[in-house]
Amino acid sequence: MARFIIEGGQPLKGTITPAGNKNEALAVLGATLLTDEEVVLSNLPDIGDVNTIMEVLRRLGVETRNLGPNEVAFRARSVKQPSLDKELARRVRGSVTLAGPMLARFGEVCLPQPGGDKIGRRRVDTHLLALSSLGAKIEVGDFYTMRADQGLRGQDILLDETSVTATESAVMAAALAKGRTVIRNAASEPHVQGVCRMVASMGAHIEGIGSNTLVIEGVDKLHGTRHRIGPDHIEVGSFIGMAAATNGEVLIKDAGPENLRMILLVFGRLGLRAEVRGQDVFIPPGQQLEVIEDAHGAIPKIDDAPWPGFPADLTSIALVVATQARGTVLIFEKMFESRLFFVDRLIGMGAKLVLCDPHRVVVVGPSRLHGRDMVSPDIRAGIALVIAALCAEGKSAIQNIEQIDRGYERIEQRLRALGASIERAE
């Protein structure tokens, strides 16, 4: 087991470029199954979850070739079996998005219950609703056994929740279904848009990209393509949080500011000023973070919501930044009932927090944080603990950093380039 050793108190300074969007990467890897022609993915993040899904594909029979840094060619000419590797698939929540393309192209799939972060219940019912609406017969057990012996047929589908992965899986399935599919209450996050654009570049007919209603006209066959994965707005938000908490001076290159408007607005409620410079975002030094109260002095709230709302994956980061801002703010994480349970580590570092219930925590700042030994429970809580350690006095050790590696590429090397004192120890 590896750990990070972090000496806090060093303002970050320099330039950093975000990796490719993790959630887009996991889904477009599944899209390589939709054709027997070669598909090239670039800006593919070299992270644990992506490498796991790539191994799942290889064990299905997909050929892969490394073309260069973060660029891989895939060819699914022959899939040996319909069953995903149980051990590998259970490591990654994104394995669920393989169901749609497997059903559409091969007519069957055996999907283990997907894994991922332990942040509360993460239902797959919306995926089952979408795929069964398209004609799949599904048996629920230790595996989800799905068959479409007569092929999939387009339908008008209303998703019962705005699920990112269910939307992606349904889009990929509908691309090879017979007739027209309408997906209502569809997710529209940047990574969903990226998946739609890739499948469209393979020959699918998709209308409404970026909206909550997608219309897909099924085709008989899709062809190969080249697709560049967009910048990870969650990683950009993480770097913004690091710069803010350490009072740093950081330029984030190729940040995709068109996808950052709500993120910058919410960090602005904590008193952070960011400058958008074309495709880059600059965090100036010397800022005094202070919570901006609501009208009549009411305590403000930071809460997550489906796109274009504030991403749930950034609530942990916003919480840590709030510990360094003068004032009081309520953090309200609506989606997952276990995501905020990492705050006991922050309290142990000296943060003034009150965990009201599994979804809400009151933060009173600023707090002087002190280094301590901690364990990372999941990807986003892990990077939040890294941010806390970077702005704390003294030394911290963060264990179970394999969780962080699942979502952040070479994070310690990139942070050292910004002046952070962070080392990986076995």
C-alpha cells in the first residue's frame, strides 16, 4: 500500500494542464465496441480506472495499440465472450457503460454488479429501465444477464433520474437500434456531450447534444473514428481549490472555461477571484478568502445539482476551501449519503465543522489546519485531503492513495512541479 507524505504551508505556483476527462474516457472506451473498425482515442488519462476498463476490453478480445503518450488505438474485431471479467468490472463504476454497446453490437452481455467509490448507494435501475425499454431481456442476480436476440428497437424513453452513465449507455445502445430513440431527462454533462460527439463521428445520427432531450436515429453499422477526450473539469476544479487553499498563483492551461461557469461562480461565493484568459484560467495570488453572505446576511449554501449545476464530485473540494475562508457556509451534498463522512479527518486537523446529517455540513472558517495521518476513502475525498494537507501546518501522511490514483494522473509529480512538498512512499 502506498501513501503520500506532504509537508504543508507551501503556496502553489506555476502552470499545470488538466488530464483528459475521466468520466468521458470510461464511456468512450465502451464506444470502441460499437464497430469492428479501428478507433483512436487521444488525451486518454493514464489513471487506474481507465487502465482497468482497458484490461476489461482486452479480456473481451479487443486489440489495443499504444500510439504515443495518452493515445491508444482500439479494434473490436472479435469479442470472445459476452461476460465481463467479474473481478475487474467490480473495481470500476464505469464498467456499467459497457452494457449498452455490448447489447447493441453482440446482442448479449453479462455484467457484474459495478464497483467504484463507496459513497453510498449507486443504483443501476435507470440503466435497466433504458435498456429494457429498447428491447433487452434482463435477469438480475450476481450478474445482470441481458439479451436482445431480435435486436434493439428505438423507443421514447423517460429516464427516472438524470443519470450520466445511464444516458451514455442508452445513447450507445440506441445508435445501433432499429428506428428512432428519444431519451428524455437525459444527462447533459460535458462528458456526456463528448460521448455523443464521438458516437456521431462514427456515423450515428444524434440531435440535441448538450440538452436534456436526445434524439437518435439508429443505423445498421458504425465505422471507426479518431476522438480527442476533453479536459477534465473536475480536475480543473481540484486545481482551483488547491490554488485557493494554499494562497497560490496557478495558471491552468487548456482548462475548457466554457464548462467552468458554475464552478467559478461557486468558488466565487467563497471569495475566490479567477481570471479566464482565452482557454486558460489564472488564479492570482494574495487573495483573502471570505464567504459572501446571501441577502440580509443569511448563511449561504453550496449544493450540487445535475448539469449545469455544481458537480457533486467537487463538493469535497469546495468544503476544504471553505475551511480557509472567513465566514460560515452550509455544504449540501444531495446525491450520495456517504460522501461527507470523510469530514472527521478534517475535524482532526482542526477544521471547525458540524456534520448535521449524511448530506449537510456547516463550515466555519478560517481554520488553522494541522498535519496528521489519514486514510483516503475515495477519489474525491482523497484529493480533498491532499488539499487540506497542502495548506496545513506540519507533515501529513495519506494512506490508501490507490483511490486517488484511480482519478488523478501522476498527481504527486504534477504538484511537485508547482512547488508542493509531496512524496509517494511505499
